[in-house]
Amino acid sequence: YIQPQLDAQGKLTGSEALVRWRHPVRGLIPPSVFVPVAEESDLIVDLGAWVLAEACQLMAREDMAGHPLRLSANLSPRHFRQKNFVPWLRNLLSATGADPTHLTLEVTEGLMIDNPNEVVDKMSELTAIGIHFSLDDFGTGYSSLAYIKRLPIHELKIDKTFVQDAPTDPDDAALVETILAVAQHMHLKVVAEGVETEEQAAFLNARASVIHQGYLYGRPEPAE
């Protein structure tokens, strides 16, 4: 599944690749149910590899058809820490013909808990071939500014829990404004998740140039 991302003028800037599980009996199972279970084992590595392979094939196919597509995909720390992750991803890009400059990998701050130097080295190796990195769920974890300073990232994603109450809750409004200020000073793009109302969109647009992702603009749908 993919969900569109649009700028303040309503222009499509990219999409996020998402995973859904259509169970033969239980129907469509949301990722909030099965991804945490997969995260507890190496199943998340297999799942992440499959999603990235699908994303790269889709990007290559659309590029060939004359419709370049930028895709973001979530990357599990467990997958990223695999010794062969960088060569594996390079081989995947080469085999599919996907343009690495059109791929954004979404990571969380938890990635930095173990071997931060190794993490930075791996990320730097991938940014050197054009891959972008986005810091997902920013503001919900440790949110250390030291991480942002060290990591070669291009984008911050504001968690939907902040976005949805920002127009009415002063605390959430202050958090969003702080994140926007940090992004501006560090020259990072911002994607706001969970934009569902015109009021939320207007709140964001009044404060910064923000890319919007949410039901106001489009629900996750099968890529086809």
C-alpha cells in the first residue's frame, strides 16, 4: 500500500510505502497489530526486505513509464543492523533499476542506542549514493538534538499525535512549533503525519513549508 504526501499547494511530492496483511479469515489486519510482533524476532527483517523490494520494483516501473515516484519506507533497527544490509540494499537497487535518489528510508531514534558510530557510517555510505533518511516519530522518543546533529538525515516526521491536536491544544501546538523551528535551523524538510482536517493543514501551513500526509489528502491504497 502507498499513501500520498503533498506540499501546501497540493502537489504530490512522494508517497510512503506501507504494509498491510490481508488474512484469509480475519480480513485486513492493521500493522499496529502484527508489526510489533514481527519486531520481536527476525521476521521484521524478512518483512522489511519484502517491502523494500516491492518499493524498489514499483519505483523502477514508474520511472520507466515516465512517472518518477519518490517513496519512503520504514526501516527497522534490527534490519539496519544486519551486517550485510548496505551491500544487500545496493544489490537490490542495482537488480531492480530503482533510482536511489528517489528512496527515503524512515528510521527512529532507537537506531542510535547501539553502536552509534557504526550507524552513522552505514547511513553516510547510503547517503553517498543518493538515498535520503527521515527521522520518524520525532518528538515521541528521546528526541536528542545530538542525534540530529550526528545523523546524516534530510527530513523530520512529526508524529500524528501532535498534529491532530495542535490547532486546539497549546501544549501540542508548542511542540509542533518547536519541531518546525529545529528543522528550519538545521535545514531539514518536515513531513506531518495524520493530517485529517483543514484546520490541521492550515495550522501547519501558517508556520512553515510542510509536506502533508493524512486522510485529508488520501488514505493508504494498494499501489496499483
